Amino acid sequence: MTEGGEIVACGGFEVLDGCGYLCWGIVDRGRAGKGLGRALLERRLELLRSWPVGSVFSDTAPVTERFFARFGFETFFRRPDHWSPGIDLAAMELSLDGTRRGPGRIRSDGTIGYRIIPPPESAG
């Protein structure tokens, strides 16, 4: 996003295995609280809805967790001190089709995977 030829916000996303993953979301500190973050997220969600995506994920910190919750994201995993001491990981999901895929990202060792790993088919 630009204002007067100056970059004031940026962000992106990636689509893998039928899921969207938000990549960063940065707003110039001097322009915080002016709706740029909201506009940036709304635009990325609009673009993601044009893809065959069932869920959108954001791996964020508690300081922005409430921001994402206002858009319908739900926290499904926490990891203490992930980003740095005292700053936890809050893994969040916005289901676009009513199916929660987030728990499928949690590995048996208690870490979170980037790609969704489908459960093995039953032997039955």
C-alpha cells in the first residue's frame, strides 16, 4: 500500500495444499491505528477467497491476536516463547468452508507444521 508514492504497508500470502497462509502484514509505525492493517487484511482475504482455499492461517503473536479474531480467526495452538522470551506463538485459523484444519498442523512433538498433513487412511 502506498500514500503519496511512499510505501506505508505491505503483506502477502501463500497458497499450499488448499490452504492460505498469511505472510507478514506490516504497517508503518507512524500510521498505526488508521485502518491500514484492516484494509490490508481485507484485501488479502478477498484475494484468497478467489482461490480454492478452505482455510486461512496466521501464525502471530498475542499482541495481534485480537485483531485477527475480529475477522473470525480462531486460535487453535499456542507455543510459549516461540518468537522470543515472553512472546508466544498464537496459531490462528479462519475456516472459509466450515472445516477446521488447524489441529492437523500440530505435530506429535508439539510443534506446528506449515503444510497440512492429511491423516493416514484407515486400514479398514
